[in-house]
Amino acid sequence: MKILWSDFASEMLIEIYNYYKVNASISIAKRIRSEIFTSTNRLKRHPSAGQIELNLEKLNEQHRYLVKGNYKIIYKEIAEGILITDIFDTRQDPLKINDDKRKPHN
């Protein structure tokens, strides 16, 4: 099974990386990015490993998530494989995942 990244999820990962690079260190930024990639690669063998993302149920697209550190890795199965749709910081209000200011989870 192939792992694909939405543009939005890629942007979120870049923001996370840049934040830690500036506010912590480049080695911490790289470690966090690597841990997120490692978690997503596990989905190749176990696509249903994550729990249903209740905050996105209204989209009816069967979004699931994994938690790695402070981040929810949100994904869904599509015909081409697994699509990572968002990397969401769990320290935020969970309802913010549906904020109109955030981009769609396609």
C-alpha cells in the first residue's frame, strides 16, 4: 500500500519542522519529522491501525488518526493507498480541526 501526502499535510509538517528548527534545534526538528514519517509508514501494513477521527465524521470519509508525540496524523484510505490529510497539534482545541480557516481535508 502506498502512502500519499496531501499538500495541506505536507505544509503542516514543514511548519512543524521549521518551528522546532527555530525554537529548539535542527536535530529535534529532524527527529520529530522522522518519527512522524515512521508512524505513517506503519500504515502500509496496517491501514486500519488508527482510531476513527470523530471530529471529522461529518465528512463521511472514514478519517482515522495515529498519535505521535503531540501530533495527530490524520489519514484516510483512498483507491491509490493511504492519504495523509493533516498533521494536527493535539495541544490545540480539538474542535479547531474543523475550523473554516483551516484548509479542507481532501
